[in-house]
Amino acid sequence: MARTINSRVSWVGKIDWELNKFHGEELSTRHGSSYNAYLVKGTAKTVLIDTVWKPYGLEFIKQLKQAINLSEIGAIVANHGEVDHSGALPFLLKLIPGTPVYCTANGVKSLKGQYHEDWNFQVVKTGDRLELGGCDLTFIEAPMLHWPDTMFSYLSQDNILFSNDAFGQHYASEKMFNDLVDQCELMHEAMKYYANILSPYSAIVIKKIREILDLGLPVDMICPSHGVIWRKEPMRIVDQYRQWADNYHENQVTVLYDTMWNSTRIMAEAIAAAMADYAPELRVKVYNVSKHDHSDLVTEIFRSRGIVVGSPTYNRGLLSAMASVLEEIGGMGLKNRKAVAFGSYGWSGEAAKIIAEHLSKAGFELVNDGLRHMWTPDQEALAKCRSLGEEFAKALD
Ligand code: FEO
């Protein structure tokens, strides 16, 4: 059902209460999500900004028909071609063929590549404007936020930025607006979204925010393509993004381990306890990576000044859950953080070295060569673990 945003703009998207995984099975979404689409009605032209994920395409069209006679849609703006926003386009453009689709040059490639249709594409660049009668949309290219094709659209007369994925959250809510929802949930979901989706592009985020601020555009509302709309103090999420993009961390260390017969777990706990004893102000969190959701772990890593990572040696390598987490860490693009590796073993003992290599390649500064222990930790081994924990906490001072 359409929801009124203001006298010109209405929301015509889909709230997806069921979604618990996104990007295939890669990203957990504990509070569902939404695919936000918007209708902007000028006196001369009505524009649809984005659509919804393909499985909801026909439902979207049905709802859209209740909000507007489809023949009155004079243009479609495809801010981003990923299927969660473009999925209903093939259905819609069968009903209103020839309707111009405004997108970037990369948007054409993306949409053609996915749908193999030669729609009436109108390529736009930063600064191009679409007159709607009494109002206009200005386009701002935003490559890599989240794909090369992404752009923002800005409605000058109402000071609304349609930011697509940027400033989004996988957060389903009937409330629609940021001031009406639980603030802790909202900010946690916004951070998880940033850490898992946008963190690799932090340098681009900083540049884009600076560029938008330099344009001096007033922003009264930010309408992203997922989650709630930022209408109360919308620039706070922009400032938050600037902080998250700029080597953000909290006073936290995260210990990540996997274990077969508990030796690496015992090492992890001894290291964590020593860090907590040495630095009472430091938040120390400990996770078995086989038992915790990896998207949540990415969020914890994002918040951390340093990480301590351990695995037993298994078939001359790592346990597979740890290998998977290290792959995710490698893609996060994190900088200025410290790390150390550890692990138990029975005979060959490669794991700690392999972990250290992954962490170094991911951009972490290793505080030392790591700690390996053969068989079950005894008192002497536990003392070494405690020393490592203290050394790591000191390195963060
Ligand atoms: Fe929400 Fe990059 O799609």
C-alpha cells in the first residue's frame, strides 16, 4: 500500500518481513528489510524511483496500480540496477513499454546484462536534471555505493535525497521514519549494513560525502532504498557515515576462534581474560566462529581496534569456518588495526602462520609472529596465552 511522504512524494515499495538472508545466503538480516520505491508527482510528469526485488514484482505492480494509473508514469529512475531494486522492471515495462528509464551509463550495462532488454534508456550524469513541472530531480553519480552503476537523485524543491543503498538498513518496520523506531535497533542495523556492504568502499564514501556537502544542497530528508527514511536530523546519518568511513573503531578487541577438542578455545579464553585484566576499559568480546553468524562477526570486527584470531591446525590448514571468516575480513578494506594469531596443534601446526598471512594481507598490523601450542594447554601454555593477551592490550595503548 502506498504511503504518503509529502504532498509530492509517496512510498510504493515492499516491506519484506520474511527476509533473513540477503545476497544469496551471504548476509544475515535479523529484522527483515524493505525495498523502497517512490513516486514523485510533478505538475507535468510523474516519476517512479526504483522498484522492488523480483519475487515481489507482480505484487508491486498490483499495489502500484492502486496508487496511480500506470500510463501516468512518465519516467522511471533506476538509481541502481541490482535486482533488489530493478526486479520489477521487466514486469512493469511490459505494461508501459517505451517509458524512459533514467540511469547512468553503467546502469544501462547492468540492466541490459541482467534482463537482456533494450528499454528506452536515458543516460544521465552528475548534474543532469529531469523537469517534472514545479519540481525537478538532479542526478548525482555515486559509483560503488553500491555498484559501479549507482546514482543518487535529489528533489530540489523538497530537499529530498534519494540515496538508494547508501544510508540504508536491512530493517523492516511499519513505522517508515527514523524518529519512530527503536534507535538502538536502527543504528545497529545501519552499522551492520555499512560494515557488511559498504565498508570496502570507505574511501569512496568519504569522497562522495565531501562532494555532496560541497554542493551545499540542503537535505531535509534522506530516502534510502532499504529500511526507514531519515527525516529527523537526516545529516546525522551522513556524519555517522563519515565517521564509519574514516578508520572507525571503538575501544573493543574481538577474539575469534574455532576449536576441535577445546584446546584453542582454552587459549582464546586465557588471552581474553588477560586483556580484560590488563585494560579494564577495553571491551573484550569472544566468539567461536562456528557458532556465531558471520555477518554479525563482521560487524564486531568493524567495531574493533584489534582482533585476535585462532584455529587449530586441521589437515595442514584451518577449520573451514575460520577460513570463511578470514575471507570476509580480507574484503572489508579495514585499515589501522592490530591483530595477532594463535592456535593449538598435534603435529604439523600450520594454522597460526596461515592466519597471520591472511591478516597481514587484509591490512592488519601484526603485533608479533603469533602463538602456537602443541596438544592441550598446560599451566605454562596458559601463562604464555596470558602474556600474549597482555602484550596485545599494551600494543593498543
Ligand atoms: Fe540494495 Fe546494491 O542493492
